[in-house]
Amino acid sequence: ILKYHVVPSKVMSTGLAAVAGSVATLLTTANLTVAVPTTGATVDGNAVATADMLAGNGVIHKMGAVLMPPAADSTGGDTETSGVTSYGVVVALAAIVSRLL
């Protein structure tokens, strides 16, 4: 799950329009979908709640929801998300973010 929340480059909110569309993540089997409509940036259809929180090794954009990678497919695709609950993801991400800030 964490790998789905990380992209391999620093993208500030002013640069989101340049990367709009499918954005590669560290989870090699899934990409994020970034859109920048006039109502505000979204990632996988979820609003960016707070943008441009600088960290020592990049930038954090706080989302209004937990981003979940696509479920494993019937061909034996990625199974890193099996058995993970949204609550567990929120707790894990909160712990990681607090260490970064």
C-alpha cells in the first residue's frame, strides 16, 4: 500500500497539471490517475486536501481519502493489498508521515 502512495519524483502542486494522467508509483504494477480540473487537483478521484507539505526527502500532498491500489486480478497479478483494511493503512501512513515531518 505504501508504495502506491509514493512517486519517484518531487511534484509540487504547481506541477501537477504537467503530470496529469497516469503517474507511475513505486508499486510497479499500478499507476495513480492525476487530474487537475478547475475545482482542484484529484488523485484517483480523491481531492488533494493539503498540498506542498515539504519533507526532508520530497513533498507530501495530504489526500481526503486513503488511496487503494487496484485489487489483484484473476491472472495472478499484484497481491500486496490482500487482507489490508483502510484503517490499518491510515494508521501506518500516519506513523510514517509523522516521522517525515
